[in-house]
Amino acid sequence: MKKIPLGIFKYSCCAGCQFQFFFFQEHVLETLGAVDILYCKMGTSGGVKEGPFEVALIEGAITESWQVDELKRIREVSRFLIPIGSCAVNGGIPAIKDIYPEIEVEKRVYQDLSVIHSVKAHPIDEYVRVDGYVRGCPMGERDLLELLTSLLLNTKPSFPEYCVCVECKLKGAICLLIAEGKPCMGPVTNAGCGALCPSHRRACYGCWGPVSDANAPALAKKFEQLGLAPDDIVRKFTQFASPTIEFRKGAEMYE
Amino acid sequence: MSEKVISIDYLARVEGETAIKISIKGKEPQELKLNIFEPPRFFEGFLVGRKHDEVPDIVARICGICPVSHMTTALRAIEKAMGINPSQQTKILRRLMSLSQMVSSHLIHLYMLAMPDYYGYPGAQEMLPEFTEELSRLMRMKKVMNDLTAAIGGRASHPVSAVVNGFTDLSSPQALKKLHRDLEKTEDDAVRTVRMVSEFPFANFFRKAEYVALNAANHYAMMEGSIVSSEGLDIPEEDYEEYFEEEEVSYSMAKRAKVKAGGPLMVGALARLNLKFDQLSPSVRKLAQEVGFKIPDYNPFHNNLAQSLELLYGIQECRQILENLELFPEDSSYRVRAGEGGAVTEAPRGLLYHRYAINARGVIEKANIVTPTVHNFANIEEDMRHLVRQNSDLPEKKIALLCEMLARAYDPCFSCSVH
């Protein structure tokens, strides 16, 4: 079988999605056997940055202008360009800073701001056309393998497009929001994790980002009924994916 | 006088982004810069205003390979700030989770990031199919260690069940028993790893540093104890900021830490072994002797060998903890209080410090995080200066590779260092 010519690029993030690719998932050796990694700084010295790539996997949010320049060049030489993981898909954790004035955040960390070239954190599709999303924090194993298998078989990958609640129901897990009054983000969060947190008796905190038909205002009101203070409700919708319109709708009611 | 210029646009096979620039006149390195251009994410900036119970999940995302360390350090700092004393069971589970993550991290570094250097390959993928046996061994070990981290924390990377004052969920006795058996089978693979690493052709280079680690009287400390150094430092973790300082560096997004009264320091596996080798199990010490590892060891390249020995120790220690471990559901409720607290843990790459000031509503008012690579930054540069001086007669390409290998031997995490 022909190997998939692949490029892996990292922007502002923890590199956890690359570690998912190379270490944490179950099928690392099979994955390495199926792809031909042309460029990946963390995996290999040298490499061909110029491509062309059958698929470019992009992790991390965009927070500096050089990343945009590079990203646009990668788009030109890639058949498929896929953001992997929450930072790249929806801004993830790095985008928490977007809800504060940039200077306030920066000056708490550095004294000399003249060498800092940071801008607000944006997902990849803010700057280039993308061909799908591998969601999750880190990116989901099932979705990653679905993507790779589809590329090998030349079929269209199928990713879950429903909320975490569906996975809870399929697992027969007790609803933490209704039965225990815990502020669970499951109803507005895209599935794919297998209802990981609720399965561990913990309210979902939205790390996969919003599902497309999320009704955040309704959930925000539910949180208010549960007794959450307005600022706590805002935090629920700004921990992950704060730039997305779906989560913004929940946060802005209480800002 | 002859001039040489070393310019490495990016250091491959490390976590995060760094360039290396060196100019050499005659034998003397003139300019030498570890240009850590990893983009800052401003964790210490945006944590201000967040709720304390969000912090462990947020800081886990500082690093994709040591999320457990950032989580547990934050949890301990927050608990100290609020005067919470977690149960013995919680402490044991955190130790298990940290040890399993340390083994995983060392595995990645030894097999995927460092090993290709010593066999002349650009990366681990290129080592297939010739090194199938080694890589299959890696896969067997990583499966067990990932399963163990996940059994305690719910997920191997970015765990979910570790929260302030406890765990939301506990592993079943059957799952723990199975892991105990799996660990037993893994020991042989770990011993083979030590032997393999001991045969890497390490550079013959020695430079003494101030080695710093967390130390406790009766066990190999991961998260409780005092901060000690080879130069006689011995302080409680609360006093960290009195004895260590960070400075901004014009050419780097990472800051550089040093001991206030001293200079560059080294943290991580080699520092830990140099300071507390005697606390390893007799069988690990015996194997160390067999493969020629002897303390004090001043060769930073031997950090790889130290990691392999720690890997074996970690597997043995996890197995021992699991031996008679019985878990019981506990009340992990707590009262939110204002306060300030700092905590130090041993991350896979060395000393990690978190400090938080929290108000009466449990909201973060101040955050400070100092990572292992920030502690090692100055010492990597200092070692590199000496290494370049000793090898200045070599062609530029060879000097460059040596410098890359030196930096990699420290197992730096530049994503962590900038955070």
C-alpha cells in the first residue's frame, strides 16, 4: 500500500497532539508504517519543509504572525490540511487570554514587552481553508485513526457531530447535570471522548470545544439555576474554545 | 584567526522550538545563544482571574508529555494555599501517577528523541524495520505505563480524575492487579533498555554543575521533601523564591533561573541520581555498577543513562506500591479559603515550581511557574561553551551535531519553558 506523504507542524500549544500521534495512542507502529513523514521537527532531523504533502496535520493555535505566513505556504502545497486538537480547531486553552486585554496578560509575565510579538490566539481556519477537524485535547484517538484509515482507503472520514450527552446515554452513564446538579458542559460539547469525564464522575469541562448546534444560552441559564455566580458561568464558556461563536453566546449573557 | 559559525535553525527531536547560534574565533566561542523562540502562551498571565479548581486542568496543557507534573504541582500549591491536607491515599495515587509519567517520558526521550542520534538516523521512524525489536520493546513498555497513568487519572495524557483534595473516581481492584502483573513482565524490557542505553557512544565530556533535586529522608522524593543541592543547599520548598531567581533573556522567550547565591544549576535524572543514588533499589544500583555508572557523574550526556536507570526504578516502585494497594472512596470536599502557597515536585525533567495567591472566593490573584528547562537553561549554555571550546578543531557540521546532542541529552522541554 502506498504510504501517505505527511507533514506535521506545531504552533502555540503543548505538543500533546503530536505525543498522541507518536506515543499515547494504541496503534503507533501501524501509524508509522502507514505514513511517510516528510516533515516533523519533533520526530525527525532535517526533512522537506516545502512538501508537497498529501496531508498536513497542524497542532496549536496561531499567536504570532510568522505562523500565519508559514501556514499559508503549507496550505499551498498540501492536498488536505487538517487542524488536530483543540488549540488548532477552536483556540483551546491558549485562547483563554483572548477574553482579556492582551497587554494585561503580557505584562504579568514579562517586563520587556518590546521582544514579545504575540497576538490573540486564533484557530487555524481563521487563516486558511481546512479539510476537516480532528478534535480533542489531546486529539481523540478514534478520530485520528478514522482520518488515517480514510486517507489510506480514499474514503470520506466520519467524525461525530453530536454532543457528549449522546455518548453518556450510549454508555448508560447517569446524567451528572440532571441527577446530581453538577455544572456539566456535555450538552454543548462535541463528542468523541467517549464521555470520559462523566464516566469518571466528573462534569465535562468542554475540552473538545462546541458541537455545531450547541445551545449555550440555555445551558448558561441552567447553570444560573444551579446557583453558579455570573463570573463562574463566564469561566465555563471561556476555558476552552473561547473564540467560538457557540461558546461566546453562553459567556456573553453573564459578562 | 579562523572563524566558524554554527547556526541551527531549529533543534529537532525536542519538545518545542529552539534555534542555536554560535560563533567561534580560533578556539574560543564568542557568541553562544540558545534562542528559544517557542511562542509564549502567557499561562501566568491568564491564570489570574480563573477559579482555583480550573487551574490543574489548565496547567496540564502547558506540556503534552508531563501534564501530570503540572497538575500535581498545581494541586499541591493550591492545597497549601488553602490549608488542605490531602489523605495518604491521595498522596500515594499522585506518586503512582507521577512515577508512571516519568517512565513514559523517559521512554519517549530515550527511544524516539535521543536514540536516533547514537545510531546515525534522522528519527525513530527511519529506524524501522532494522530496529523493530527495540521499538517493539518501547511499545510494550509504553502500553503498560500509559494504562497505569490512565488507571489512576482516567487518561494517560491530560488526566481528568485528579482534583483538589482527591480523585473523582478510583480504579477497580481487578484493574490494579492486572497492572501489577503487567509491570512485572515489563522489568526485563527495562533492564534491556538500561543495557542498550549504556552502549550509546556518549561524548567524552565532563563539567561539574550544581545539581539540585527534591530530597526526603526515607524515599526517592517525587513531591514531598526539601530542595537540596550538591553545593550544600537544603531548604524547605516554601522558601524556593528566597533562594532561586529568574531573569529575562533578550534572545529567548524562556526565562533563565539560577541559584541566587550561586550560578547555573542542573536538574533532572542525572542531578537526582548524583544526589540520591543510595535511595534506588539494590538491584538498580547493582545494574548501574554493571554498566559502569558511578556517582558523582559530571558528564551531562549521561543524563540518558540516568534516565534509563530511573525508568527501571520507576517500574519497580510502581509495582511495589501496587502490591498491597487497596483503595477506598473518600470525602474530598474542602473549604475555599484565601491564601498563598508554593509547591515543588520532581517532573521527569527535574525541579518544577508552582505558586499561587488565591482570594476568599477561590479566584487566582497571582501565579508563578518555573519549569525544569528554565532551571537547566543557563547550564546547557555553559556546557555548550565548554564543549565547543574542546572541539573547536572539528568541522562546523560536527560541532553542530555535538551541540544538538548535548541539548537533547538534557531532554529539554521548550513548550514548558516558555509556557
